[in-house]
Amino acid sequence: MSPQASTPTHISRSITLSLLLLASYLLPPPAHAALTTPIASYTIEVTLDAEAKTLTAHEVVTYLNTTADPIPDLVFHLYLNGFRDRNSVFLQEEGAQLWGSEWDPEHPGWIQVTGIHLADGTPLTLEEIEDGTLARADLPAPIAPGETVEVELDFRAQLPRVFARTGYADDFFMVGQWFPKLGVWQDGGWNAYPFHAHTEFYADFGTYDVTITLPAVYVTGGTGLPVSTVDNGDGTQTVYYHAEDVIDFVWTTSPRFREATRQVDRVEILYLYLPEHEWSVERALDAAEATMRHYSRWYGPYPYGRVTVVDVPDGARGAGGMEYPTLVAAGTESMLGLGPGLIRAGMDHSLELLIAHELGHQWWQSMVGFNEAEEPWLDEGFTDYSALRVMETLYGADGSLLDAGSLGMGYLDGRRMEYLFNPRLPMYGRAWDFGMVEYGIAAYSKPVVSLRTLERVLGEETMLDIMGTFFHRYQFAHPTSEDFRATAEEVSEQDLSWFFDGLVYGDGVLNYTVTGVDEHSVTVARQGDLVIPTEVLVTFADGSTMLEPWDGEEAKVVFVYDARPPVQSAEVDPERKLVVDLRWADNGLSRRPEVSPWLALVTRLLYNLQNALLALGGL
């Protein structure tokens, strides 16, 4: 679009935005003043064509160079181009499928920047690089340290039929990663990668002012708080959202959304749900309230005025289970594949788990800005560990995932089974270096069992102290695994090499076992290269016990008890603190009692009788 052709549109947009900004002064101020220096801030005016599923927008980016480097160019993410055609990295990596959903080539997604210039009118050239999910614009002069640059862009976008996070399903829209978005300048260059299938997102904190024009019958939710809504008198409305101290802006809309709210201290929980899922309202609000209270107490307060939980249609599963600043997409489908009956009956806790997990990302990603592409174990692992704690608090360990009478399943049990598929897989690694199954283990399952092991070794109080200290230290920053290591070792006052070198970066495994119990001795062994301090519980014939500390350093240790009654049994790690242990079944062993000849004869007769009955049953 030429500058001349776009001038009237810009004037109209400016008038609309000015009216909305003026209206905002008549409304209550945002819930909090900015808590950190905004680095990348965005003012966006966007119009949704609900029939064509397209966006038309004008964007102003204000970028502050807080580094010591002069920055010669700008690199933007154009995430929607990951759904443009099969040549994209995203669609090639998983065969155009993700999480059981499939890309629809008849309804692709794309984004096209139609104009870009500096605030003073100096034109820039934006060149797509890699697969079109990145674009670079050279600047006339570098941005000096401490200086700010303002860039304006016009763009059009086609939303895809939703299959991975963003897009539409009939009249439901989840509009995520939809605008040209700056990468993060680090270590002398832009930290920005092509859009991979398993990578999520990494951005600087900033302030967002977004006006959305769409049909008047649509109900919206978005990052931050709605400041005002204007009825345009032509069947459309313009909704203005404002957000501070956030790394992204997402919005969702549907004419079928209904609203349910609950106040938790000074935070409003907004649940946008569909009529067919009305049964989920109280449960979703209960889960969100409990989760917000626990996380705020464990880690630190939630500083925003609202959190929005979005229900997704049954046919738009790919949009669910996703986190954004102050807004999460949930869902009402069973994560266990058990159908709707158990989840609606409250026995399958998938709804609550999904909400607990996604809200955890408000702390571990939206406020503590991990690099989800390079170190996904931090983002997903911290969040899933936090969700585990919530679910066990609400439902107990044995029924935290499924509680159907005599049939129960704990969430930790499920994650432990997944971890055992490939326990040597390091947690640390870039998201695109893992296949789908390996990514699930490295980013979710292994971090959960490893962090729970760390908690049980150090004690719950120390673990919460570590997590809370880490949160307060790196809120609105971009910490790494090494930052977490420094914090954990400082707070615990311990060398945690077994955790970081063995589990995070390494391929260490552990199996502690009792290999022998004699009358006056117990033999324990370490199978594997991971060494974690533990205990051995020895029980004697008179019922007395002794708890022996064992550092695990030696491959085999013999404990001798010449002055005690005969040993009855022994068990290593009796409290099952070491969730990373490969085989809990061999942790204990009892000394075989002497068997009388008569008992041996009876046992043999019963054995023969059993075989005879089995033979008759087969006739």
C-alpha cells in the first residue's frame, strides 16, 4: 500500500484511537502502574473481517535499546507465515500435524507487511528471511544505547483454520502471534528463530495499547484490561485494551461467548465459556481461584487486574491448552481420552489440571520471561511442577488426575511413567532439537519428576524458598538455567550438581536397590551414574528399626549389625523421595524365613492342585 493511499485510513484510525484514549481518562486507571521499564511497546489498531477471517492493521512499535550495543537493524517475527504453505519449518517438522490436529491447506494462514517507515516518515525495507516467519529491516542509523526508535507498520493477515494455537473455527477466533513482533536483542544479535513446531515464544516486556474493531455482536477477551468500548453505529464496535509489563498480546472473540466472573482479592477472574459447556462454569472458576491463591502464596503476587480463562469449542482443540499474558486457553476435553462422561462427573480432573497448568505460566513465562525456544524445560517444567502441587493439594496425590471410585490415578504417576520411556534424555536443549515424544519427556515429564525429587531431598519449605526467591529475583527479566542453579544452591546452601549436571544437562540415571539381607547384614547397591543422598531403613526381628544415611557414592555398601537382633528386612529410600529412581520395586528386600518341612509339603500340594485346575479349565 502506498503512503498516499493509506493517508485517509490513518487519519480515521487516529481519530478513533484519540477518542478511545480520551474516553480512557474518564474510566478507572489500570490495576497497576508499570513495574518495569518497557523495552518493546506496541500500539495496534486492528479490524477483524469475521466472514473472510482476515485482519487489517496499523502498528506502531516503540523500542528502547537497554543494551550496551548499537543496534543496526530490527528483526520481526511473522509467526502466521508458519501456516502459509508446506515449505514452512513449522509444517515440515511434524508433517503438518500437531497434538492430534492437522493443518488445512484449503484454509492457510499468513501475514503480509504492506508498509513500514520510521515515525518521521523515513521509509524502510522489510525483507523476509528464512522461511518467511522472520523479517529484517535495516535502519538508516544504529539505535545507540539508551536511545529509542519508533517504527510504523501496516499489515494484512489471513487467520488459518485453527490447528495449532491460533486461528478460527466457525465464529470462534483465537488470535495469537498475529502481529509483527520484535525479537530480543541479546549478546550482540537478535535472538529470533524461525517458527518451529515445538517452540513457543520469547519477547521483551512492554506496554500494549490495542484497539480491535469487529462485529458488535461479538464478545471479546484479551491481554490486559478493556478500557473502553465504542459502538460505531454501523454494526461494528471498537474495543480498546491496555496492558503493561507483558511480553505479548492475544485476543479471542465469538458471538457465542458467555461471561462468568469471580473476584479473588483485587483480581477478577473472567471465564469466557460456550453455552454447551455451561456445566463447567463453577468448576472452572473454582479451579482458577484455588490456583491463583496457591501460586500467589507460594511464589509471589499476581500484579495484574484480571486473568481470563477461555473455553474453546469441541472442534477447536488446537486452540486450547495455551498460555498468554493474563489470558489462557483451556478446554473441556479429557486429557486421558476417556470421553465426556467422567470429566463432566468430576472424576476426570482434566479441566482443573489444564487450568492449573496454564495459569502457572502467568508466573513461569509471562512474568519470569524464560526463553521458551532455547530452554523449554524451565517454562514447561516449572509450570507443570506447580500444577502438580496444586492438583495434589486439591485432590490428594492418588486421585489428582483421575478419581473414579476404586480407579484412581495421580498426576505424578502419569508423568513418572512417561519419564521412564527415556530417562537418559537431558532436560536442557532447544525445543526443535527434540521430536514430539522426546519434547514431552524433556520439557514436561522429566522436569516434573526431577523437581519433585529436588523438593523431597531438600524439603518442601526450602524448595518453596528457592522458587519464591527465583521469582522475585527475575520477575520481568530473562533468566536461564544457570540463574536457577545459582539461586537454588544459594538458598539451599548445597552443591546441587546431582540435579543440574546429572538431570538437567546430563543423561544420568539412578536405581537404588537392596541386593542382600542376611541375619546380620544388609547390602545396598547403586545401579546407574546418578548419585543422590538417601536413607536405608533396616527392620530387625524384634520390630525395632534403624534409619541409615547413605550418600550413594559407592556402587555397593554393606551395613553390618553384629550386636543387634537378626535383620528382618531393609528398604532404600523408604519414603520414595527419589522419584527419578528407575525401579522402586527393588528398593526393599526381606530375609527369607526358614520354612518347615510340613509347610513346604503343603505349598507343593497347593501348587499341584492349581496346575490341575488350570488343566481342567482348558478342556
